[in-house]
Amino acid sequence: MDTETRSTSPDEDADGVEAIEAGPVLVVAPHNDDEVLGVGGLIQRHLDRGDPVTVVLMTNGDGQYRGPFRSRRHAVRFGYYRQRETWRALAELGLDAQQIVFLGYPDRGMARLWNQHWREHAPYTSPQTGAQRSPYANSLTPEALYCGQSVVRDLHWLLRTHQPRTLYVPHPNDFHPDHWSTEAFWVYALARRTPEAPDDALAHVRLLTYVIHRGRWPMPRGRLFGAELTPPPSLTALDTQWLSVPLARDEVRRKHRAILKYRSQVHYMRLYLESFARANELFGEVPRLQLTHRVDVADSADRDMAELIQGNGQAGIDDARPEVSYLDPRHRTLIGNLHRYNDIRALHLSLDAQERLSVEVECFERLHPHNHVLVHLKPVDGDAVPSAWRLLQTSRGLFLNGGLVEDAGISVNKGRRTLRVTIPLTTLGSPTAFLVGAELRRGGATFAKAAYRLVELTAATQKSPT
């Protein structure tokens, strides 16, 4: 696929250049306004084609309430206000209220649901609203419990009901926690098989990602209808396939008018929001990774890991190098520079002949003794409980879901710039696929993270049942 697609007019290609495909569409926004900023032009294009379009709002943006009385009651009122802004903005693009779905999950809390509050017995409490259930009467699931399992049930219902051909979600390397975790939830929901969807009925869905938060991108800021969005420089080295979809001038202007309907946001960051009304919209396709070989893996903690395997994990793999790897871009902040914080360069995964999964976290600089490395594994199927695994390496040892590891089958090897955790697939429930991510932590706070990615295990890597 070409990294950029150009056209002088949408009339030259009724499909809206390669990114537009006929069929139902789901546009997913973590907050009210993301759907217009990222997909406001293509929403119009899909509607002009006659494609059924549904916009899904994960949260109601109630965490941004800045009024003089920051009470929980006022936060909920502000959430309803932002819903009304959404109705007005999307009406400008041609959608009516019946095509908009509010899920009502906690603003600034989606990553907590993904990482820490997955199961129903330990719901998350929103610091904005004080609620453990959605306080919004028009949520898809009334009083939806604030936990990851609840989110996945809603997403499965939406996928079964709308059977989308195209799904628009944030990019996994978007900085905002609500954004990258939203993408992770949808990738998980698409990959997970349920009694209602036991086969590959959703395998045809095309998932296109958009970027909203990535440092000072896009630049320059302001109303520049003739300028084009290009990928954030820090993301160009990744395996993302980028698509640039040209917009007609009337589509850009209509998108701009929709952006201005979000008055609560325009009041504080008008130049930033207007920066997304450009001559094109930018989308990235993030490939799934695959582990396909079963060979002995030598201790590799100190070896050179510069040769990375990208794409779908197939190209360049042989018996000597059975890894699948993905890069994470360097991210420098003022605080990070002052404190000389490290950063994650890449994740490398491999399977050995004993069906043990190794996840190696590679850093840009030497791994400091006070740096804690957290590896997340979330199988999409399998028999093991819990359904999420958190492996934390600290100076006191390796912890699994909060408890010190005593299983001899789980091991850790530390190199100068790497840390490798090995865990038997049977411990994970022998899944056929899982999502993986990693963090660097210090003092209980995360200062660097690697994006969550879906890893599929082919039949060649699975043990036959005994």
C-alpha cells in the first residue's frame, strides 16, 4: 500500500481514494471533538456515499470541567453540555442524534480500566464525578460499571449490531492515555472470540487510526485550509502504513464549522483545534504481529538488537532469529531531560521450543537500577485466570499481579539496556493471540511506555492438546 494517496477532487474517485470503502462505518472518539478533528472530512464522504455512519463517544469529556465550582454534580452537568456540543457539531456534518452513541465511561480513566480495573469486583472510581457507574441516563448501557470487562461488552454489542466495514480509532502511539487505551480496547474486542461471535466474522473490519495528541504536532498551528497534515516525525520510523486522504475545500470548511461548535474547547485551544481543518486527513494502518517459529532461543540479554523485524513479523524471520519486534519512538520532555529519564526503544518477542514466551524490553540508554520495568500481557482467549498479567521487575524482585513470583517457570534476565521476562504459554492459558505493552516506572509513576500491540500465535507455535 502506498504511504500517501493523492487526488485533486473527491469526484475523481467515488471511493474517496483508497481509504474509503463501501459499507457501515464506526467512528470512535475518546472525547467529544476527537471524531471531528480526526475524521470530520471522511464522515462527510461516507455519508455522501450512502454508507451507514455511527459515531461512538467513549467518555463525555467531564474531566475538563473548569468552572468556579468543581463539584461532582457540576462535572456531570458539563458532560451533558459536551454531549449537546457533539450533537451540534455532527449535525453540521450531516449526522443526526440517532447516529451518535454515548458510552459514558470515565474521562481520564480509560487507561485505568485497561490496566488496573479490568474485572467487575474492582471497579474504578472517577475523581471527576465520584461515580463507579456511568451517571449519564443516555449511556448505551445504563449505569455501566467502570471496569474493562464492561467496556468490552459494550464494544462487542456495537460490533455485532453495526457490523462495520471500516473502524476509525486513535493511533496506539497517541500520547493521551484515553486515546491509546481506547485503541487497545477496540483491538482486543475485535480479536476476542465470544459465544456470539465465535469465528472470524469481524476479521474483515478495516481499522484506520488517527492521531490527535503527539507533542507539538501538528505545526504550524491555526487556520490553514490549504496546508496538509503529514505524519508526526517521531512516528515515521514505525511500521504504520500512512494514508493521506485529500479533502475538497467545501469539506474542509464544513469540518472547520463543526470544530467551532465545540465552544467549551475552542475557548481554550482554538489554534490547536483549527490545525486539524487541513487539505487532507491522515490515517495509519497498524499491522498485527505474528510469532510463527518454534526454535531454541539462546540467552540474548546482551546481544545487539538493532536489527528489527517490522511489518507483520514474517519478513526476515529464520530459525536463528525467531523474534518479532516493534519500535517505540523516542520521547523527550523537559522533565525527562532534567532527570535523565530513560525511554523504551523497542519490544522483542520470541517463543522457544518449550513454548515459553519471552518479552524483551530494550531501552535507549542503560537501564538504571531504580527503573522499574512493567510488562503487560492481555490474552484475548485461553483458559487462564486472571485475564490480564502485570509483570513488574523492581530492585526487590519480579512481581506478578502484585505478588512476588515463586513459579520457577517464570524468569527474568537483565542486560545493560534490556530486560527480558520469560513465561510459559500454558501459564497464560495457551492463547492464540494477546496484546502486549511495557512501561518504565519510578516511584510508582510511569515516565515511558511502549504502545500496546496485538500479537497472533500461528498454529505452528501451538502445542497439540494432550
